[in-house]
Amino acid sequence: MAIEDRKPWYEQGENPDYRFSLANERTFLAWIRTTLALIATAVVLDQIGLHSPDSSLIRRLGVVLCLIALALSARSYFRWRANEIAMRHGRALPISKVNAAVGISVSLIAACTIYWIVQR
């Protein structure tokens, strides 16, 4: 095992240009803001569900939003880390399929919410 392999990931390779590291960090923080918005929306849906005669769908949507937020918050760290490692070693940034999954998930939740609103 090479000495380079024994170092923590953040000490391996070359230090990337700080502008790229800061851009990567801003992207990470944008994902965190997105997860906070999803959690806030879930809380609102839960509160609406408390005062609705048919609250099962709307409260389930809130739970699904929280689960998406949970997965995204964890994924955002690992994505940030993978980007940093790639930049340190001069490799291409990894491709992520999470963006499509998030877009589709939030679209489905929006469709369910529209359905719930129209049914009222």
C-alpha cells in the first residue's frame, strides 16, 4: 500500500483551485437548502393534514418529502466528497443520476398534491 493511499482523502492528490472547491461547496449548500425546503413543506403539509377531514394522502406526502430530504442530505455530502476527490486527482467529476430522481419524485408529489386540492 502506497503512502499516498494511507492519507485521508482530503490530503491526497493536489490541492484543487480554491474557486472550484468553493463552487463545489456552494453546490453542496444548495442541496442542503433544498432539503430544508422539503422538510419545511412536509411540516406545512402535516399541519394542513391535521385540520383536514381526509388527511391521509396529504400527510403521507409530507412523510415522503421528509424521506426524500433525508436521502438528499446524506447524498449531498457524498457527492461533495466525490467531487473533491476527483478534483484532487485531476479526474472528471462523477456523473449523478440523483438529479433526475429528485425531479421525478417532486413532480409526482406535486401531482398528488394537485389531486388532493382538486378533490377538496
